[in-house]
Amino acid sequence: MEAQVQTKTADPAGVRGGGQDAAVERRLACLRALEQKVLWLSTWMIHHANHVRPNRDGLKVGGHQASCASLATLMTALYFDILRPHDRVAVKPHASPIFHAIQYLLGRQNRAMLERFRAYGGAQSYPSRTKDGDDVDFSTGSVGLGVAITLFAALVQDYVRLKGMVCPEQPAGRMIALAGDAELDEGNVSEALLEGWKHDVRNVWWIIDYNRQSLDRVVEDRLFQRIDSWFCAMGWRVVTLKYGRRQLELFERPGGEAIRDWIDSCPNSLYSALVYQGGAGWRRHLLRDLGSTRGVRALLDDHDDDALHAVMTNLAGHDMESILTAFHGVEGDAPTCFIAYTIKGYGLPFAGHKDNHAGLMSPEQMEVFRNRHRIPPGEEFEPFAGLEPAAEELRAFLAQVPFAAPATRLCSPPLLDMPQQWPAIAAARMSTQEGFGRLLGELARQPEGSFVDRIVTTSPDVTVSTNLGAWVNRRGVFDRRPRADVFREEAIASAQRWEQSPAGQHIELGIAENNLFLLLAALGLSGPLFGARLLPIGTLYDPFISRGLDALNYACYQGARFLLVATPSGISLAPEGGAHQSVITPLIGLGQPELTAFEPAFVDELSVILAWALAHLQDDDGSSVYLRLSTRPLDQPQRVMTPELRREIVRGGYWLMPPGPEADLAVICSGVVTAEARAAHAQLLDDVPGAGLMVVTSADRLHSDWLAAGRDRIEGHREARSHIEELLAQLAPNAVLVTVLDGHPATLSWLGSVAQHRIVALGVERFGQSGDIPDLYREYRLDAAAILDAAARACLDRATAGRRFLPAKPPPLSPSKLPHS
Ligand SMILES: Cc1ncc(C[n+]2csc(CCOP(=O)(O)OP(=O)(O)O)c2C)c(N)n1
Ligand SMILES: [Mg+2]
């Protein structure tokens, strides 16, 4: 258990002081009692879920008693003494029971939820903003993400404070992560650290539960040195809490110095093994290694096995006074990392055992534990059972906990005034990406005081190449301090201005998509967290959504609201090649909960969708929105945007060329291949005059609406009809559908189930490659010829329906040979 870094000694001055020792002693007594209660409740909650509650499916319910025990002291100190209402905390996911126990003691969680821990409707396995009712600040679960979001939340707090969007009397809160030490292995944590350094982030605390164990094993020795230097290099203050006060007292005695050196050089795995073995194990090793060192034998003789075990495991992360001294000793807003030495499973029978991560105490072990905590049967969930001080004193203590002071912790700022009129972009030919840039450029011209002031854009080093340039030129780049645009000052010609100041409305990130999504998550929670509603817009290249997919999922999971604009996309990015061509993102758009996906073909659609999206982000029943755009210019339809068309675009699709009566063929397209669909459709009209051409602006909206209508019908609303059902009802029952998009064909292939139409789904199923659009569309069967061929084959198939097997390779068909049924 290496340590060359000096521990902050447990100087009680920060806790005591003012000659009020008796009062301080009572406070400490209350805190220690609550620490024991929090440990008991978390352990019992998990035990109850696994051994007491009836189990109907035979699955292990689970829970992490050891991981909870590791944080019991630190979280008790934090919540019952250190935190203020404006502080925000991301709790290590598997310490969820500790969090719920604390909220229960503070009167913010009810007993039924604890009894239903990990059950349907009960307290969640991992803290959840949206599902837990006890004031979770940040959801956690996927390790590393909860840690990093606190850093971005601190950046967002600065953003809204420096712009005067929150009342100046509201103090800045600390954004605090309680992190498992193994969480630091996640790359997204280092990505965030580097970004935080660039933005000079303030008011972040990361408290590392340094129990030197992960899920599988005991972690590397000397890791803490890396952690220490790593944080220092990023400008963080590092406070190490290693030895508890009893250890420090022991080190003062003759032979104590040698024991300290022994602890410092003891490998993590041996230290953990001895924690598990207890007093006799410590004695055996200390005698073997230090038996001849002056004073050691006498020191050991002075401790029985229990006392020796207690002192050898008295790490600062389990010593209330050391923790309070360290936390209170931190001044100013510099980002601070606390490396708190702890023991996984502290106080439990499997403490220190390398396999204890998912370990559960047996009923027999639980009985021993119950006796130690003096909990009478039936009083397991009683808040003060078995405690000393008495309930009255503890109640009085809890009533004055600063974190529990009356304050609005869940803000719901008013909706922004959205305009009736929206800028229109007139163009004969344009790509949706260019249209997006132009639309934002137009919005940027709005006078001060409009909803546009609440738009904040961000991008991982693709601001210019995703067409945010005009917006940034007009609205500037955000920085805590004004910084000149040097190229401009030097009169060097550039289309892009880069003035940075607190007034800027664009936050530039380095290339790290995890950071993009975590920043979007934090920006998208600015309303509930800080009371300042923002309209966050993040841009990135569509294929790199996958790079940050877990962080995107994380952002959606906790209800953050933002607009994601992904461009360019698909194989239409032709010469850029397969590494940059996205294939599965339309399926992500279709499948990701709390994210509504659109893929407009034309710029007037985009304008409608953008206006809708910025309002939808604010709706109670809304969601985040994803726009999949393209750099490929398309001929724009010259049309009047009627209210009906606007409605259909938002609902997910419309007939660009409505089918004739009883039409038995329709081409259905989404996004840039609408050009090919239009060309193919024009040719088909010769043979099938009534053929329809549908443009799908949102497969996602159509799909979810269709499922919802199906559910409504099951519930007895027989008249319920989804938009896609209404659209497809205009076709003959035996009609053939050909769908096409520059993405995975499954995005639209479900359309065949809506009214049991025969369907051929075209799209991309393989990695792309370099080429020009004619070559690539031919190779991947997205061109007009492929659409015509698909239509012909489907019609042939229909004509021969009933004949089970078709020739393996039917002869090539021309449109004029289309068979009709
Ligand atoms: C992204 C991700 N990968 C894997 C897991 C599974 N997992 C849960 S906890 C854990 C180990 C955590 O160790 P540490 O952070 O040190 O916490 P401790 O239990 O030691 O307090 C792992 C691998 C996860 N939750 N998230
Ligand atoms: Mg650990």
C-alpha cells in the first residue's frame, strides 16, 4: 500500500475549533452513528432484496454490499456535513443503496422504495434522475460517464452564470463525482480531464474511492502516483487521504515509523488479503518482517488481534474526522481530486477479498452483522434503531443538515418564446448541410433578447466542416475570459472569425465524441440543474456517433434535451470513403429511446423540422432530436409550405407524388436518395400511371406512431390510426412498395408490415468505399436503375405469388415489362 505522497493529517481543527469541543464531539457522534446506519441500511436493503423478498423468477437480484461499504463514511460526511443545496453529485453507480439510505434518513425517500430496491417501481439499482424519486442529480451506471459529466456540468454552470442567466445571489455549486478507482480506466475520463483543462474548469470535486479493487481483481500498485501526477498535470489540486487518526497515533510510537514504511511498501494484493484475514494475519506478517525492529514487538503485544486489525485498517477514507478535515480544508474553486484510501467491504465479513464485488452476505453472516448493529428483528428499516446517540438527538441533527435546508433543487424554468415566423432559405439546388448552416446563420442575426440567445452550439473540432461557421462568426466562441482573434488582429484574411469571450455562444471541443455527448447532456440539463433553459445544438460527422454512442445513450437516459446534427452521412459522402460513411446510424435513430430522428431530403423540410425540434426539446413530453444531414446538393422543390405539408413533415412523411386511385406501386424514399427515387418514379409513371412517391422525413416518428396506434387499438380505441397507416391506405391492398435510403434498409423495411404490402427494401448493408456517386449508387443499388429493377422484380413476384420458388436469377427486366396483378 504504497504512499510517498503526504497524507493530509487528521487535524481536527477544521472540524472542532472555537473551544466548542463538547458540541463538536456530539456532532461527530451523530455523524458516526449515521455512518453506521447508512452502512446497515444499504447492506440490509440488498440482503432484503435477495433473501427476504419473495423471488418469482429465480434470478439473482444482486446489489453491491462491498462497494457500498467502501463509500459509507465518505458519503455520510459529504451529505450530512459538507454539501450545500446548490451542490450536485454523481454517485458511483453501485453505491446506489447508500444514496437511497441517506435520502431516506433526510426524509426524501420512503421506506417502501427501499424495500423494493431493484424491484419494479422501487429504488433503482443505479441512481437514476428519471426513475428515482429522491432527487438524483446525475444518473450513473455506465462507469466513467457519471464522473465526467460533473466536469461538463461545471462548465455549463460557468456558461450560464457568466451570461447572467441565473440570479447572481444563487451561489455557484460544486459539481462532485464519487468515483470508483477503476472508473478512471475509462478513456472518457481522461478525455474529459484534458478538455476541462483547456476550458479552465472550476468548482469540480472528484472523490476517488481508492479501495484498490475493481470487479475482477486488486489493482496495480503505485496506481495512486499516476492518478496524482495525472491530475496535477491537468491543473487539479490533489488531496490524498491515506492514514486514519489511529494509524497516525500508532506511527508516533516507537516502532510505528517502521510499521508505516511496511504499510507503504505492502503490495495492494497482500494488504487486501490481510484485511480479509484479520488480526492474526497482520501479526504474522509484521512479526516476520519487522520482529527484530526496535519497538515493533512491544507495539504488537500492546494490541490484541481485534485492536491490531482495527488500527491496520484505519484508513483515512473510513475516518470521519480525517475526511471532514480534508473536505473543510479545501478553499477556492480550483478543481480538486481527493484520493481517499478505503477498503472494499469495510466492516463486512468479506472486506478486502478480491472476489467481493458482487458478493452477498449469507443469512448467517447477516445475523452476526445485525447483532453488531443491535437491530431488533422487525426494525431493520427503522431509521434510528440500535443507535447511540438517541433518536431525538439524531433527529435534531438531521434537521439542521445544510444540504437539507429548504431550497429548490429541481428547477423548471419557463418555456422560451418561440417565433411564429421562421427564416426560409430559397435555393434551386442545395444540400441539407448547407441549408442547416444558412438557417443557423439567419437565426444568429436575430436581435438580442430573442430565444436565439439561448441556443448554444458545440462541436468536437468539426465546427467549420459541419457548417456552423456563419453562426460562430455572428455569435462568437465561449471562453471564461475574453481572448482576441489573433488572425483578425493581424489582418490575415479568413472566412472564419474566432473571437472568444464569456458572451460567445459556441463551445469548441477537441476531437472526442464522448465529450460532445457529455457536454450536450450537461447543457441539456441546464434547466433542471441551474434554472437556465438552453437550446443546445451539437454537430458531428454522422459515422462518429458510434464513437460516443454510450455517452449519447447516457445523455438520453437521464432526460437531457439537445439537438444533434450529424453530417455528412452515408455513402453519399462518396470520395471520402468507407471509413467516414455511416451505415447503421438510421437504425440508431430508430432505436434510441428519448431521441427523435429525422432525415430530411430538402431544405424547406429542414426548416420546418428545426423549428419543431427547438420547441420539442422544451416539451414535457418531448425528447432530444437527431438530424441526419448530407453534403450532397439536391434540386429543391419549388413549393408553398402549406400547414398540411408542415404537419406531415413533422409527423414523418408525405406523398411527394400522391398515388392514383387503387395504385399498386409506390416508391418510398428518405434523405438524399430522394433524387434517385424521383427519377425512377418519373420513369415508372409510363407503366404504372398511378404509382406514388413518398418522402419519409422521419422513419422514427412514423414507426413510433404506428406502434402507439397499435397499442391504442388493443386498449379499445378502435378508431386509432397512425400517420403511416393513413398514407399507405391510399394504395391498393396488393400494392408493391420499394423503399430506399442511404443507410441500412431495415430502417424502412418494416413498412411492409403496416398494411401487409409486398416490399423490397433498398439500402446499404456493407461498408462503403471511395468512388463517385454514380459508381457507388450503382454498386450499392441505390440508383434509379436499382429502384426500377426492384420494382419490376417485386411486381413479378406478386404476379407469380403462389408459386413458391422463383428462378435463382430472374432475367433482367425493363420497366415496360412490369407485370400487373
Ligand atoms: C462501462 C461499464 N463497463 C463495465 C461495467 C461493469 N462494472 C460495474 S462496477 C465495475 C468495477 C468497478 O470498480 P470500481 O470503480 O473500483 O468500484 P468499486 O466497486 O471498487 O467501488 C465494473 C467493471 C459498468 N458498469 N460499466
Ligand atoms: Mg474500486
